[in-house]
Amino acid sequence: MKGILVIIDGMGDLPNKLLGEKTPLEDADTPNMDFLATRGEMGLLYPVKPGFIPESDEAIVSIFGNDLMFSTRGQLEARGAGIDLTRGDLAMRVNFATIDSLEDKNIIDRRAGRTLTTEEAEILAKALNKINLPCKFVFEPTVQHRAVLVFRGGFSDNITGNDATYVQGKSKEVNKISNCKPMDEEDNSQYSANIVNEFIGKAFEILNKHPINNERRRKGLLPANYLLVRGAGSEKPKLKPYKKWLSPSYMPLEIGFSEVCGMKVVTFDYPKLESLDSYENLYEGLEKACNFSIKALKKNHKDFDYAYIHIKETDLPGHDNKPVEKKTMIEYIDKTLIKFIRKFAPPNKIKVLITADHSTPCKLKHHSADPVPVLFYNNSIPKEKKFSEKEAARGTLGRINGKDLFKKIGFNK
């Protein structure tokens, strides 16, 4: 193996009062990342380009050298969830969410309080799959509040989602739902938007009065009574091939992306959310992800040139304004996965690239355009450094756009 890429989702942050005006990464105890930084180079990465606020799919598509116009999140997530797609099938990423009513259109919580159990999601999905529409469709729950929705047939993907917060390259909290709208004047785009809106309206009627949500209200929990959809796609993404890569992946987006790129995907079943403590579930998932990645590297390093490891859990504390949780997760990744890589890479002459797909500052609770720190271990002459946003800003790699990253540092040769 020549190189290992580790993307720590949403790792980038801003100074936080709870951490003494340090970022979670800066305040974290990360001796293993610091070791690699001491023997490498650092810089700042704009996952797409300066001023652009990326979603995770946009960031990884760009970092791997692709144009955003050739990919959609819905297609990647549906493929990653194991749904067979044919050209013209309209795929969308979905959140179970909470709204007050279709009349007032206020979004109460975009993730139904992060308390929707796996069993509840599966029961609700079964009810949704019985909706009567003039076309076939598949609704598939994935992890926690997430799901994918696929409409079968010759649909247009030139439509918006129904959550104005998610607009490509921008991030502005909008707490009102809207209808999906066509983005051109084609009849098929209008028809496609109408079908999605019809489904969402019927879904609300089912979800809002479903026994699962009545019981959740009785317990003082937010009902999962609405679906937020985004990332419409009806064409298979056209991405650069990375056939000599290993991808230990476990979230639908990263699985789908890796499969479309031709990587060898190895995966595991993410732990089910069975209690009200979503963070207990996240820590369980984080532990499993780090251990699984280590085992995958040990078993497969002789058969592949590169590995792509994407750790998801660190993004969520950013969205929830929990800087201490984010710091704790970064420290766990360092003392498990990165500790192994620190011992594994040098004797095998493996280059290591550690970065994030975007910044998710805790005090903002959503993605930002701030650049993310990049660490490139290449066994250079040791010089004491700490891996952090502040140190990376002074690094010799300078500032890099996502699409130029691999070429800039000579990765993936």
C-alpha cells in the first residue's frame, strides 16, 4: 500500500468559549496525529473552493478530482443503501423530521430530535411504502433519522428539495418547509416535482397520525411526522475511477461513492439505535468504525495501492453545538485508528493524508465555508507541530482547493 486517506467528517471548527477559545481539534489530546504532523506537512483545504459551503457529497466528489455537476447525493446514497437503479429512477436523500403543520410549515427539528429508533424508522417506512402513487417507488430507512427515496421511471432530476437550508454551495438556516420545484420549464421536471410533492403530502398524513408518533408524543418526544428530501438524481454519477483503492465504509453516501468509483468496498452493519441516547449509539458506531478500519488495513494492505477511510460521527456534535463531544470523538479516533496508522505507516513506507470534508462549527450548528486542516505525513525531517487549524494555517502546503489536493501533494500516483 502506498497511501491512506482519512477524512474525519466535519472536523474543522472555530474557536469555542467552552474550550478556552480553542477549536475541538486544537484542544484535543492527539499525540498520534501530532507525531504524523511532526514528520510531515500541513496546510488548509477548501474542500471545493473558497467561499463555497459544501455538503459531504460535494466535498468528497471534489477532493477526488471530480466536477460537482457529474454527481448527485440521492444517487450515491441510494446505491450505497443497496438499491438497484436504472437510468431515469429519481433518487433522493431523506431525513425524518418534525414540523408543526402543513399550514404553518415550521420546521421544529430536522432530525426528529435524533431519537428515532431503528425499529421505529422501519415501522414507519413500512407504512410509507403502502402509499398509492401513479408510479412505483421505494422508501428505505438507513441510519438513525436518515433514509433514501427512489421513484421508478423516466424522471427528471432538475428539481429542488423541500428544505431551503440545503442549497448547493450555501448554508443559511431556513426554518420553513417549501415544495419541491422544477428548475427548468420542461414538462418532465414539473411532473417529477409534482410526484415528489404528492408523496411528501401523503407521507405527512400517514406519519402525523401513526401510532408510533402518537406514542412518541405521549413520551414527550418529537414526532417523526415529515420528510425532508434533497439531492435529486436520475443519472448514475460520472466519477473518476479509483480501482486500486480499498474503502472500509459504513454510511450509504461513502459506500455509494466508493462503489461508483470502482473501489473495493468492505463494510459492516451500523449498530441499531435502540434507546433515546443517540450519542451512545454514535460512540458505539465510532468504536466499531475505527476497529473495522484497522482490521481492513491489516487484512488488505498488500492487495491495494490506497485506502479511503471516512469517519462520520464527528460531524454530528458540530450540528448539535457540542464541542466537548466533538473533542472527545477526535481524541478517540487518535488513540485508536490513528495510533495504529502511526505504527503501521512508517515501516511500510505508506503516506498518510488526514483532513475533513468540511467545517461544521459548533457555534454555527451547520457547515461553513471555513477551510479545513490538512495533514500530509511523508516522513520528512521532524519539526515539532500540533495538528490544528491554527498550525495548519502556517503550514508549508499553503491553501489548496479540493480538486487540486492529490496533485499538489503527489497522492494517488
